[in-house]
Amino acid sequence: MSYTPKINEIAPNAKRESGARPSKFSFKQLGRDNMDNDYPIVRLGELYLIRAEGLARAAGNWSLALPDVNAIRARAKVSNLTSLTVDQFVAERGREMFQEGVRRTDLIRLGKFNGTWWEKPASPAHVNIFPIPQSQIDASNGTLKQNPGY
């Protein structure tokens, strides 16, 4: 394969060799199913962001998140922020938690998931929760009801 960072499109004609290859949790070429790809469950940077978000949301004031966000930015050797909005916090969290499997949850929690971006059209609110598998509804003998919209 000849990888190229250019992305031709996502669907229907996307090429598997197109797009940048992030290396935060890279796979070894010709690797086996028991590779030594460690994946963090909780990191100190995430704990700073959790505290920052909690303080900001409890008080309704995103500037209260600045000390924790700036601590993370200092570690990354980027300049401090002097003010902070929810949109900037979402972006900062996206950079810090890149490839760690939390982006969808973050966007839903912070009210940004249903908007449009890149090749994603606006989505209805019911997709913020997943449908319950029909096999589970059937197995519940009528106690489980399908989530609205599905």
C-alpha cells in the first residue's frame, strides 16, 4: 500500500490507503492479535479536564476551567488561554483526548453532537442514544421498550 494523507472522500469511493495515519496508538505492520498496543483507561490529562468541566458547568462560568486547561496546555508547550468558551473547551478536549474513544460522548454531553461538520449532516436528537437490540427487547418479556425514534 502507498499511504497518502490526502482524503479523497469518506463514502462511497473512499480508498483505504487515503488519509493520515495517527500514531498515538499505532499498529505494527504484520502484527499479530496479541500486539503490545497499550491503551490508557484513565489519564491525568483527562482528570484535569473532568475537574475543569465540572467546575465550569456547576458555576456556569467557563473561565473557572482555565487553570486546569492551561496546565494541560503548558505540558504540551502551547500558550495559555486567557478566556474560555464551551466551544474552545470542546476543541481542547478533542485535542487532548484524540483517539481515546470519548469524542462522541463528549459531543453529546456538551450539546455539540447533532450539528454538522465535515461530511456529517445534522442529526436528530434521538440518535444521541442507541437503539435497544430487538433480541433484548424480545428476551425481556415486554419489560424493555425501544428507545424513541427507532
